[in-house]
Amino acid sequence: DFGYSIPRTSYEQRSCGTGVDYSNAQPGDLICYNAINGIEHVGIYIGNNRVIHAGSTATGIHTSVANYRSVNCVRRIVR
């Protein structure tokens, strides 16, 4: 609807958009985390060193500090 699209999987999402240094992350950027047990994970940066992301079926959608896991990369979709 807004002229942007991203791939469905977290593995594909870590290669879309433009790479940004973690220190320059802005709200809306994707924070891609290193895989744990082969599972990639992505959150959306919301500012103040926080991300919103889907945790597990037990925790659901919630916010966390952005570096709660080892950050693989930051991707900016919207310019």
C-alpha cells in the first residue's frame, strides 16, 4: 500500500533494504539477530534502544532492549 515490500522470512529480510550501522539505527529499521539453534530472528527498532518483536507463543509480541541478543545487522527499508 505504501510502495514498500519486504520478503517473508527473516533470512531473506537480513539482505533487503540498506545496511545501517547499529549506532545509527532509527525507528522502523529492522534489527536482525544472529541465529540461535539455526533460527534467525528480526525485530523492528522503535527508538531508545528498544525493539518490538514476536517472542514465543508464551510471551507473544513484546518490546525488549535492542541488543538483548547478538545483533547480526541493521537494515533500513524506508529511506
